[in-house]
Amino acid sequence: MQGQTIYIPVVSTDDVVSVDVTDLPVDADEMIELLVNESAPLSLWIEVAKAYLTLGRHEQYERVLEFGSSPETEQFFCHPKDPSYNPGMPNNYYQGVEYERIQVLCSLADYHTNSFKEESNTQKCIVSMEKASGLIARAQKLGKAEQLPRLMDAQLTLARGDVETARRSLEDAVGLKDNGRQNIAARLALANLLFVQTKYGPALERYQEAVRMHPGCPAEVRLGLAACYFRLGQLERAKRAYERVVQLSPSCAEALYGLAVLRFSSSQGESAKASYREGLQLLCQAYDSDPRNPAVLNLLAHYCLTRKEYSKVKRLAQSALRSGVDNQNRAQSYLLLARACHADGQIQDAVNYYSQAHSLDSSLPLAKLGLAQIDLIRNEHTNAISLLESTLQDVSGWMDALKILGNLYPHNPGKAHKAVSHFKDAASRSDKDPEVWEMLGELLAATDPSGALKAYKKSLELHRQLAQSAPQENGHSSGAARVPSRLLNNAAVVHMACGRQREALDLAVEASQSGGGEVNGLTLGYNVARLHEANGESKQAQTFYSDIVSDFPDYLDAYMRLACIERKQGNLKKAIEWAEKGVDRAEACSKGSSSHSDLLAMTGQLYLDREDFDEAKEYINKVLQLSPGQHDSYALLLKAVLNLKTGQFHVDKHTAKGGDARGRGDPKAAETMQKIQDCFFKALQHFSAVLRKDQHNIYAANGVAAVLAEKGNLMQAREIFTSVQEAASGCVDWLHLPDVAINLANLYLAQRQIPAAIQLYTTTLQKHYKNNSTIMLYLARALYDDNKNSQAKRVLLKAIHLQPTQTLLRFNSAVTMQKDSENTFKAERPAGDPNKLPEYERALQELKAAYTLFARLLQLDRRHNPIDIKKLQTHKQYCEKAFAQAEKKLESAHREAQVLEIKRQGQMKALEAQRAKKEAESVRKAEEERMKREAKEALLRANKERLDRLQAAWKEDQQLKEAAQQGDATKVDKRRKKKQKEQAEDEAFLDNEQDDGEYEQGKSDDEPEPEYDEDARRKLAATGLESDEEEAGAGAASGYDTDDNQADAPPTGSQQPVGEDAELAAAGAVKGGKIKQKQSKSRSKSRERDTKGTPRLKKRQREPGADDTALPSSAPADALDNIDDDTEAAPPRKSRKAAVFDSDEEAEDIEAAREPDAMQPEPAFGSGAVNMAEVFGSDDDD
């Protein structure tokens, strides 16, 4: 096919038949007959079929391919070796063209595959799929190694929806060839499939392989590279790929469209306008290249939508709909039409277009968002929430949808918990968006106050950062950059709910000063006042409330708060005045609001606190009259409390007259008890009515338990109190009901479970009533009953400090001091208790204080003193009697203290003497230890010096021996002179030593001297000071005999020569830290009597002809052989190591010096009433 003409060669001639493709016969059989008659090759059949398809004649296209794939045609074109070959058929030049046969089969299979995808009739779809499957199977049978059948099989599998099987078929096709040649079609198809699966990395690799295999491929192949780079975020590479496509094909609309999108996406910063302008130019070029490209048309429509040119948007989107064939582009076109109609006010058309876009692409988020916005316009919030939640499932953390939901969920608390996870995810992603954090805080405020607090803090931090970075106007941030007062107010409320009143107050003040219009100034001022009140700053709060009352007289909540402050301060009269002012203002305005009812109820409560039951009843009835058809629960509760307190008042009055709780002792007992029972019955009836209306009302349950306790049903009351306390503690709305704990503690006290009562009173005081004198009075009573009078007195004194005018507190403190004093004087104490006198003195002072209090209370007017006079007189008289006895006991305690003081001083003197003795002993021992230590150190230094000298002598002896061996007599003479000099120095040293008596000072004459054992001698030898055995060995080595008549033996290699200094050192003894040495022969002889049996050295007999020259003891016996006969003999001398004694006396002196002196033993360490009236209105007092 060349141009628009098909040339069909005439059989057996050189002529051809030309057929114009625009003039093809309508009946395809005519073309088929021509092709058959002229034995045209299959490639021409395929060209004719394509020509029909180009003209849009699908039936003719199918007819040509079906005849071309018929069995007759296959037999005509098959190879002789093919099983379907018919020998009867005429010979054909085109036999064996299997690839053309495969092309025909695959083309027809592709036609049926497209019919399967486009057909809506199920039966026809099945037929088309079966035809396509059969044709593909025949093609695969013809060429098992061909790529084309595998591609068609993957296309059919993909049309069925089996993406993974299609991907595997394409991967198999990549390894095959197309008619013996490499073909990139399989790689491109696989890359396209991976791109659709959003696997952009593998898709990019396949596109790159295709370009490397076929560098001259069409320019459009590189569009896949650019699209992958764009999806992977590699915009620079995507730009270069699009530019390469434009370079190869300047009219490629897709490449120009891609470059335009890149320019639009990079239009930020200073070069935004230039980039936007370039992108628009590229988009216009793409439109000029292909005016019917749906993607280009949709982008142009979007540009016009941003410019609010809605008519152009509609024309471009409709053109894109007519040109588009894929659902994705068509859905975009419908979406643009819907947005244009929505913005233009054509709501119904917008709904239709949004719905069509959603039906074509259900995952399109903007379509759902548009439908949700229209539902909001129609007030269909439920449908809007459902659509937005579905959108968030497709696009997690989408800010537009979340912000709409953030405004919808506060009005739908039941669904708020579902959005928390979405908002947390969005907040984590958009860490710099303060609005998201604010919405998250609003959602969490009702269920998670701590989480809401964190979210509000984050939002405030981000807003403040934006305000600091925003441009300043007259020294202040611009209005858009200020922190919204709405956010500050809401954050203050959450801070207050979390117990952070100070931080909440700061935020509320900042909100009131911000000048924002998001929150009413009256609301901000009221919140500031409430926070001042919560922080205990009552004066500031009263100032704010008073300003609100003066500026906004109809704001009734301010009257209530002023009344509450006065009530908290104990000023019931002023509290009632403020409450009545509020009631009057409400009635003047003819208001029947909840604030009016609250004011009436508060006024009734205040009259109840003042025990003015008639006035309280009047106001409570007014509350009930405001809603005649339905009784207010709070009013019913007040009426029940009114009856309960009335009954308790009659009980107290009856008890004060001398009767008991059951009416005994009262002349009108029956009438009084009947009145009390009626009050309790009515209270129980009203509490039950409230519970019938609301079975979860814990206030009513608490009242029922209180009535049961008053009637004596303590066990039932205790069960109800416990259940109510558990319910109150588990409430998530920050509900505090301390009255339940107080009632339960009172019940414990009545049941004599005093420790449990004390624990509950203490806990309730710490958490709820830090300065409540009534609860302190209850706690003091419990401590008094537990005989902890000191603690009870401290609690009562603190309560008196809070309420100085309360006479009952003073009376109870006096009774507590009286009881504590009595217990102190009656307590049994061990003999000699040093705390007796101070405690008695303290008890006497408390007794005096109690007497003074009783006396002052008696002097008060009866109108201000509710305590019985008789009881006060009884306590006063008891204190007078107890005071005389206490003084006697105090005098006795003084005498005992004096005796104890004398004994103590004697003991202190004895202890002081013993301590001084021990200190002196320790000083003496320390001095002795010091002297011993110094003596040891001196001995060690002396031994070290002698050891050094012995080592030097040994070295010189070695040198002398070598000189003797070499016959050098000069060195021998020098050595003899040096030793004589050293001997003289030693003798001078010994003469300077003190006498034995100086070292024996302080030692007893009959004290035995210990002898050294063998271990001591060995240790002595190890230091270089030889023991007796070593001296004997040294004597033997020197040629001397001992008394044991040991034979002369030559010196061994391990024996070292020892001089006279070593012998003297060995003979010395450690005595009191000094060295002791015998100096005279007389002392030697006197010592000899005490050391009989000590071996003595004998003078060696000189052998005849022996030379007088004395050699070192370590010299070998044949040392004289090395001296020449004509050498002049050296004069005789006394060697330090092997001295020759001139007389036996000298030997005896030396042997006597070898006897060691004993160490001085260390000193041993020296061991050196009448029963008092009961407090708090007890039964006996009554």
C-alpha cells in the first residue's frame, strides 16, 4: 500500500490492478474475489482489511480477515510440511508464509477483543471472547516462538481483568522475537501496564530498555520516559525527555502538554509569572498541533475556570467530551463542567455532571467533594459527611475535606470519634497548618481534654510563629496574622477544664485584648471573670462581673456568679441580695429562660443555707411554676432537700430540748416524730420522682441515701453512697460530687469505722474543700473519737482562723483541750520519764485555755450562743476542780525532775571522765604506734643501706677474684685498704650508739625476752641479714670449723660473701625502734653465760707453706694457681667476709653479738480523775 492506492499483481503477468482505498467496493466479497483470482499474497489481504478499517467499515474489515483465515485460504498458503497441506491445490509462490497467517489471525483476534470490551450485551461479549481465544490459539499453534500471539493473549487477558496473568504473558513475550527480529512492542506494552499499576520505577526501566534497543523508535516512545520521570518527582529529567520529544517531533501535542504542566507546577517564587506565561504558550502550541486532544482541552478549560470564564470552560469541556474515548479524560471533562455550573449557580446541572464524573471514575476526589458541598447547601449534613469520609478513604489526609468535616462534626457528636484518626493523620502530615490542629482540638475537647490541650497548644504556637514572620503594620502584626480570639477563648476553656486556671486566665485576657471579632466581647469578659474566680482572685472577678452587670444589665449569669462569690465568702445576706436582683431583672424583662430558673433555684438554695425554710419554699415553688406541665429536676431536688433539712432541723431542735432522736423525753413526742417522719417521707418522694425521670441522676440517689441514713437504715444508705461515689469518680465530664464522700464519711463515723471516716474527710478536704470549716469540724470530731486530741485541736484552730465568729468551733476546741489535758495527767509513765514535766506544763496551759474559753462563751448573749448554758457551766466547773489537782501533779513532776537532773549530772560527769580516759588512752596508743612505725622505718632504711653496701662489696669481691685470677696484686691491696676504712667507720658508728639502759627504759627487769623462731630467721636472711645457720655455713665456706665439727667445704655458687657489717647487722635486734649492739668484751662475756650452747667459731690452723694472703670466701681453691711464683705476696689483712681472728675472745664476742634481742611486747588496751464531759454534743451531755 503506497499512499492511497493498493496494487494487486495479476497472476502470471507483469501487470497490476490498482485500487483506490477511498473507492473500495461496499461489498467486501468483490475485493475477496479479486484477491483470490489473482492469488494475492496474505500481506495484501491485510492491507485491504486495514483500508476498510480506516474508512470505518468494521464489517468489511471482519469479512476480509475471516475469509483470509478460512481453512481454504490456509490450505492455499500453508507449507507443504504443514498437516493441513492439500496436495491437490495448485502450486503457489506464497506457500509457507506462516507469519502472514499469524498476522491475519491476530488482527482478527484483536478486532474481537475490542468488540468484547465495548459490547454491553453479555451474550455477545461471550461470543467475541470465545472467537478471540480460538484465533489466538490457532496463531500460537502456527508459531510457538512468535511474539505476536503472546501479545494478543496478554491483551485478551487484560480485557478480562486479569492484570497479573496479562503481566506474566507480556514478560514472556519480551523474550520472544517477531518474525525472527527484535521488537520493542512487548516492552512498551509491559511498561504501559506497569505505569497504570503505579509501578513507575519498573515501567521506567522497560521504557529505557526499549529506547536502547531501538534508538530510532518513534518520538512518542519517549513520552513514556517523561511520564515516569514526572510521576517519580524527577521533574528536571521529565523536562529534558519532553524537550527531546519536541525536538524529534515539534508537533507532538502530548509533549507540549507535558511541558506546559511542568511550567505551571513550577510557577512559584519570583519567576512565577514568567513560568505561568511560558506554560500558557506551550499549551496554546499543543492546542494548535492537535485541537481535538482531550487532555489539552481539559487543561485549557481548567485555566479558564481559574479566570472565572465559565462559558469558555463549558465549550472546551464539551469539545473534550466529543474527542475523548477513555473514561479518565471524560471524567475530567464532566468534572470541569460540574465545577463551572457549581460556581455559576446552576446547582442541578452541577449535580448531574458531578454524578456522571463520579460514575466514570469513582475514585475522583473532586467529584465527591463537589457533591458534599452541594449537600451542605441543601442542609443534608449526613450525606455530606458520608461523602467526605469516603473521599478521605481514597485520599488520606486531604485538607479540603478535613476542614469541611471539622466544621460539621461538632454538630454531630455521634460521628466525631470517626474523624479523630483522620485529623491526627492530617496533623502529622501538615505539621505547619494551625487550622488542622485547631479542628483536632475541637474534636478532642469533649472526649480527650489532655489531647485537646496539646492540639490547641500546637495551633497557638503555629499562629504565633506566623504572626512573628508576618509584615508589621505600625509596630503590630497585620490582622490576618493575629492569633484568632476564637482559638484563644476555646484554648482557655480547655485549659480550665484540665485544671490549669492560671494559663487559662492568661489566654482569656489575651483573647479579650486581641480585638478579633470571632468571639463576642461579652463572652470574653465573662470568661475572664470566671477564670479569676477559679484562681481564687475574688476581688478581680467581682470587678469584672460588676462591670458586666452595669454594661449589660440583662446578662443574668453575672448576678449568679456574684451571689456565688458572696456565698463562698460566708456573706449569705449579700449573696441573697445579688440573687434577688437577678430575679427582679429577669422578671422585669419577662424572661422565662433557663437563667431565670437558675436564679430562682439559687435564691432558694441560699435561703436553705440560712435555714429560712419558708422563703426557700416560696422560691422553689416559683421554679416549678415556670414549667407547669413538666417539673424541673433541679427544682424537685431543691424541694426534696428542703424537706430533708426541715426534718433534720426538727430533729436537732428536739434533741436540744433533752429528747432523743426517737422522741423519748418530749411531752409532744408523737406530734414531733410525726412531723419529722412526714418531712423525710416527702423528701424521699421527691428524690424518687427525680430518679424516675432520670435514673442516672446521682444527686437524687445521694439524697435517697441521706434520707435512709436519717431514718436509721445505715446499711442500705452505705450501699447507695458507695455506688454513687463510684459513678461520680467514673464520670468523664469532670463531675465532682464531694457531698457523697462527706455523707459516706458521716456514715462511717456513725458505724464507728473511724479510720475510714478520717481518710474520707481528709481526702475530700484536700481535693474539694480546702477551706471549709464545716468539713474541718467533722474531721475534728472523728479525730476526737479516735483519741487523737492534738490533731483535732490543730484542725479546729485552723477552722477558727477561717471562721472566727463560729462559737461552736470555739466550744469544741475548748472541749478538745480539756480532754487532751485530762488524758495527759492520767497517762501512765515509766519511772524517770524526761517528757513528764513539759507535757504536764503544756496540759496545764491547755486546761487554763479551755477554762477561759468556757468562761467567755458563758458571757456571750444567747442570741449569738447556740450552746446550752448548763453544758458550759458543767465544763467550767470541771476545769476549776481539775486545775487544783493538776497543780499538785505539776509540783510532784518538778521534784522528780530535780532528782533526775542531779542523777543526770552525775552520770554526765562519769561519762566525761570515762571519755577523757579513753581519749588519753587513744593518744598514748597512737604515740606508741607512731614510735613503732618510725622505728620500723629506721630499721628498714638501715637494712637497705647495709644491703646496698653488701651488694657493692660483693661486686668488689668479684672484681678482686678476677684480679687474683689474673695476678693483679694492686687491686687486691686497694681492696684491703678500703675494707679497713669501712671497718673503722663501722666501729665509730657502734661507739656512738647509746647504752642498753637507754633502750630498756620502761621495761620490767623480769620481763622475758622472746626468741626468734625459724620463720623470723628466714625473713631476716631474706633481707640480707643471715641467721645462725647461715653464719655457720659462711664460716664453713671460709675455712672455719664450727662446734658441730662440720667438714670444710668449698663455697657454692648460691652463697654470697658476707662482711663484718652484715654479721653485726644480723646480731642487732629491734628494740623500741632502735638498733642495739654489744660493744665490749665484758658485755660479751656476761652474755655468754646466758647463751650457753651457742656454737663458737674456731681458729683455723694454718697449713704448712700456706700464703698469708687472705682471699675472699667466694674465691675458688685453685685461685692461687693463677698467681705467678715471682709475684710479691700482699700483706695480710682481715677480710669482712672471711676474717681471721687473732684470739678466741674476739670470736666469742662476735658469736655473742649474733644472739638477737627480744622485741618489747606491746601494751594491752584498757577497757576502758474524774470522767470529763463528752465533746461535740454527745449522748451523755444531752
